[in-house]
Amino acid sequence: MTVSYSLELPTHRVEAPAEFVTATAISDIAREAEACGFAAVHVTDHPAPDAKWLDHGGHHALDPFVALSFAAASTSGIKLLTNVYIAAYRNPFLGAKSIQSLAVLSGGRLILGTAAGYLKPEFRALGVDFDNRGALLDEALDVLTKVLTGEDTAYEGTSFAARGVRLRPVPTSAPPIWVGGNSKPAIRRAVSRCQGWAPFNTFGYAAASRTAEISTLDELEAAIGWAKAYAREIGRTQPLDICFSAGNLLDDNRSLDERHATVERLSAAGVTWLTIAPPGDDRAEVIERAKSFAKEFIRS
């Protein structure tokens, strides 16, 4: 099985905005990613991160649809991945408008990675019920599935009521949806109603991110095995993309043989996508590391 790779657009690097958080920076990195053979570029979603979280390892984020629109305008074929978009932060129809806009203007290149979210103070800042986040994600998926077909969508939600919303223009094809998270509810949601599942390496911070621990290949293989068993249980027959945020498992301080063995094991387990976030003090170094990775793992 061939693994596809997505390169992070490091727009969270606000300590060096001229290097990473400008239109030129996004364009440069996205173009290089496309030229190197990366299948996608990705960004994350934190509209209202709190100071305590930021001071203890958290990070900023540009609006994902604005950032990815600059990447789309600078490239021609590379996919645009939200990794991940927190649907509960926004009214589902407002979110659908952003999704529709990028899907249409990019020529159908959007992959919508979404999840329930975990940052409780951010939910409070946005006036969203944290404890209801799973149900809010399900509402958003319900609305999105309907409204992006172009049909008039009536929906009675927990905090909204739509009598017949109609989006135009309709994307040529609705973006695939991948649900992120390591928990069994996240897996069930991905397998039962979406095109992909996006687990991530928790680095031992599973409790903080309110999800199940996946910090070893054994733990990931066990989770994939559970997902496959659940797919069989509900009669799913279509393929399931699995996009793993591998994190330190592919750090270049590990030997090349070890990293190739890791990729082969991930592929054998069923992983179809890997997200890559090369370090670097400036844009040139990030691009150079991305090129080196692509030469070894994409074009080898």
C-alpha cells in the first residue's frame, strides 16, 4: 500500500512571522511541497487559544480556510487538509459556507479533517458547551452532508433551526471527511459515516488532549485493528483512509533505516496518509528538510 504525505504549513510559528506567517511564506512552502511530491499541505484550527495553554506548549493558528486559500491560489493540484477543523466552534451552516467556498475555489482539492476538540477554555471563550462537543460535531456532519449536495436543508439543532438553507454554487464533489481522535467514539464516528480516520501520536499527553493514548506503533496497530473490526461489524465495505500524525516517530534524529521500517509497518497496518512537520529556524531550512524527506520517502 502506498502512503501519501501531507506537509504542515507552519503558520503557528508566530515567533518568526516574517518567515512563516505571511502570504509569501504560505505560497513558498505550498509550492515547494507540490513540487516535491507531497500530496497535501495542512493547517490546524485554534480561533481562541488561552494564554495558560499557550504558555505551556500550546500554539497559535490562522483561520484554516483563509490560510489554505493562499496555498490553493499558489498551487494547482496539491490537496488542502484541515488537520483538524473543530466543527463545534462554529454554527454548522457558517462552517459549511467556509468549506464550500474553499472546495469550489480550489477546484475540489479540500480534505476536511475534523474532530470534537479538547481545549476546554477555548470552548468557553467561544460560548460553546464543551460537554456537548460530540453531539455538536454530529450535528455539523449531518448539516454538511446534506447542504453540500445542493439540496434545501431543513434542520433543527440544539441552538439553531433552519427551514431550508440552500448553498450555491455546489462543489463538483463534496470534500472527503476524516474524523480525528484516538477514542472509540471518534473511531466509530469515522468508520460509520466518513471517508477517513485521523489518529495522532499523543506523545504521552493523552489526558490533556482528552483522547486515548497512541504513542507507540503497537498502540496504533491495536486501534486500527479495533477500527477494522468495527467496520466489519457494521458492514462497511468501502476503503477507510487512515491519516496518522506520526510526530516524533519519523524525526530525522532517527536512522534512515529505522524511519523506513516505521513507514513500512504503518503502511502494512493500514495507514494511507502521514502528516509531516519538519523543524527549522527559518523558512529556507523547513523547505530544505521537506525536500530531503521527499527525496528519501516520496521519490525514492
